[in-house]
Amino acid sequence: MDTKDQILQSAIECFTRFGFAKTTMSDIGKRVGMNKASLYYYFKDKEALYNDVIAKLRREHNSAVKIKLNAITKPDEKIIMLLKSEIDFTKSIAINYLSELQENEINPDETSAAYKLIVEESIILISKLLDAGKSSGYFKELDSHFTAELIISVARGLLLVDCPLSKPVQQRERAYDDVKERIEKSITLILKGLQL
């Protein structure tokens, strides 16, 4: 494991234990055996380090999702599974790293620079799944990119309404599970309307 990977692993441990706000660069440095100044050689600040942590966790998440997607044949079921896994990923990040934050301290859309990339990545993947469903005759002719944006907008809207950071952690944990069910029902309605 190279130095940057060691720092990322130490950051994951610190963010998990203390949350983002309470973790200091010194905490991370101590775990990896470096002083705070040395960390700044690899990461310009704690937010940049956090973004790289999220990117690392996201790569691991994506690998697991690809395996699950390959095991499913119906395009609509793939999309629903993808959205549910996105909620699980979001829940993990919010509970493990942002649990101590209040809504007025952070904008969910700006949790990290990585968040925007995650949304764009999801739109692209859903668009590809819609295209595959269209090619196989499962879905009607449709604008797959627009439809993918709509699906993500509906899912994000339900998520932001049901799981605001202002809720206590225990309530949010239950809310993430409840919102998965609401998203599944809502997106299933959209996808049924697209089927031939």
C-alpha cells in the first residue's frame, strides 16, 4: 500500500470514528505516522482528502454494483437495484461521516465535489441501461438521457425530503430504509410507463 492509500485508509478510520467535522488532519497524520504538514503534500486540505475518501469508497461500491447488475436480466430491475444501492451508499456516507452535522452546516448538494460526479455517473449508467432496454425491445423509444435525469431527480427529491441532515441519526437511519421503498414504487411507475 503506497503512502496516499495509507492516508486514505487512516482518513476513513478517523471519519468513521469521529465524523468529518471532528476529525483533524493531525488525527489522520497520527494514525499514518506523519505530521500534519506532510499530509498537505498529498492533499491540499481536509475537504480534498474527504473527496478522495468518497471517491475511493465509490470505486469499491461501483465494483460491487457491477457484479449485482450482471446477475439481473430485466432492465427495469437493474435500474431499481442501482437506485437502491445508491441510497445504501448515501446512507453509509451520511451516517458514518456526516452524522454530527446539522442541515444548516452543510448543503447536501455540496457535501463534496465528488457528489456531483456521483450524480452524473448515475445518470450515465441509467441512460445506458435505458438504451439497452430500448435496443432489446423492453422499453419504448425514449430520450434515455432526459429519462435518466428525471429518474435521478425524483430519487434525489425523495431522499432530500425524507432524509435531511437535521434529523437525528437514528431517525435518519430508518428514513433511508423507508425512502428506498418510496423510490422503488415511484420509479417503478415511471418505468412501467416506458415498457412496450
